[in-house]
Amino acid sequence: MSTSEEGPSVCPDLSKVHEPLGALFAPVKDPEGWRQFRLTQDQVDRFWQDGYLTNIQVLSNQQCDKILLDYQRLVNEADSFPGIDMMYEFHSNQSKDPGNVLLHCLGHWRLTPSFHDVCFLPAIAVPASQLLDPKKERKVRLWHDQLFAKPPLQGGNVAWHQDFSYWTRTTPMAHLTVHMALDSQTLDNGGLHYIPGSHRWTRHGGPLPVTDFDFKDMESIQTILTDEEKANFKPVHANLKKGEASIHHPLTVHGSWANRSEFSRRACVVNYIADGVCSNSEEPLLQGTTKFKKGDKMEGQFHPLVYDPAWSRS
């Protein structure tokens, strides 16, 4: 698409399409097709024990490379990328430190078929249904997507945090994060780490407070932890290979150190909510999206249903 002096060229808003476009995978046609993506009971039990699961194969190398083509275009074209104004957030370097670069953006699912279809990927939507609620399987809606990228040699860290600390504008807490590695993640390139059991760490019934909105200060969380939490603060490297995903609870503390390797560390993230989660704010939950009233169910154009457990039943 061409651009003009007036800004980015116009592109269709794919948030209006609430089914996969076929950019990454063939459509699922029957209940058995959906059931093949279910987690085992052992995996479900480990999730609730540790607060996360790792090394789930969800994308092929070819699928990763297709997503990375769109990612590279987004980086190269930046402000002229078609539809860029539809994104909820775009930070070419959220740390603002040229020596510690962290690209972070939200809302790219509206821009390209590949970015769009990641959100509808059965290999992550079906497990999400099993993990959103410890008591029963739930219908799954999109909360929002994210991209995180750390360039070689100067990639920044992502400070320790709980995701729900940033999401208290929604209620109740019935959220889930899926982190998909588009490059293999190592200790050297800033791979994702988790703190096992930290999904039980709360303050007054809610999440831990945010200690760094720009993710720069890796250890700032230490200033608000109890002695017991500090004693149990034992990071575990997810060790994700290209195409693998980790899935974590909204209260699981996670983070990643800087990339000082010669290789990129890029990942796409999809955040889901259970059907029935509501707005806890009178303001738009994401920039440029529907303004719900406090207490309204999150649904409609920007929060499509991506999976219903009924689809797996014969």
C-alpha cells in the first residue's frame, strides 16, 4: 500500500472480523479438531501449582516467520505503516534508553491477517478455556494482543511484574496471558523467567502494586515484597524454543533480563479474558476502543469470542 504526505495509507480494520482469516492455519471444522488442542489434566494441575506452563508447541517455524515478516515491516515503516493509528499503543523503545531498547505495542491484530489470526489460534484458545477458571471451562474472549522485541546487543529488560497490576480497570480477575516465542529464548538474549507460586501473592485481595510502568528497573519489585516472598523469589527460565508458548496466571510474577547476545528476541503475546469479565472504569479500556460503562460486560468489536467449549462437544 502506498502512503501520502497526510500520513499512513488506509487499511481495513480487522477488529471487525471475528473469525480467522486463514493467514496462519486452516479452519477447525469439527469437535474432534478442537479437542486435539486440549491440555492434559497433568498440565492443568501444574498450571495451578506453579502459576504457569511452558514449552507448549503452538506455532511452526513457517508460521513464526510469516508473523516476523509483518513485524519487520512494522519496525521498518513505523509511522507510515498502514493502519498504525488504529493501534492501542506503539513504543519503539519503551525504556527511552538507547542502550536498552524494548519495542512494545498493542493492537496490531487490527492491521494484518497474520497478526489478527494469532489471536484466534486454536492451540492457545482451547488451553485458555481450561485455565481461566479452576472450577470449569470458560468461553474465551480477546482482551488485547502485544508484541515485545529486544534487538541484539542492546535489547532492554522487562522488569518483574504481575500482569493484573496493570488491568484493575477490568473485573473480576479472570484473565490469562499466552507468550509465544518467535525466536528461541536463551539466558543470553533475555528469555522469559517466572517465579513459581507467585500467583498466590496479593495485597488486600488485589495484585501487587506497579513499581515501574516502563519496565526499566528490573529489581524494583523487591521494594514491595514481604520477607517470605523474597525468600521464595527463585526465578525459573522458561527456555522457550521458536514456536513454543508459555501460559501464565494474571498474578504470576515474571520478567526478563536484557539481550546482550548477537541474536534478536521477539515474541507475540495474546491476553485472554473469560466471557463475562466487565469494565471497572468509565474510561475507554484501550485507546480508541469502545467506551464501556463501569460494570458493562466486555464484548463487541474489540473483545471477540475466540473459543466456546461447546465447539468441542460432539
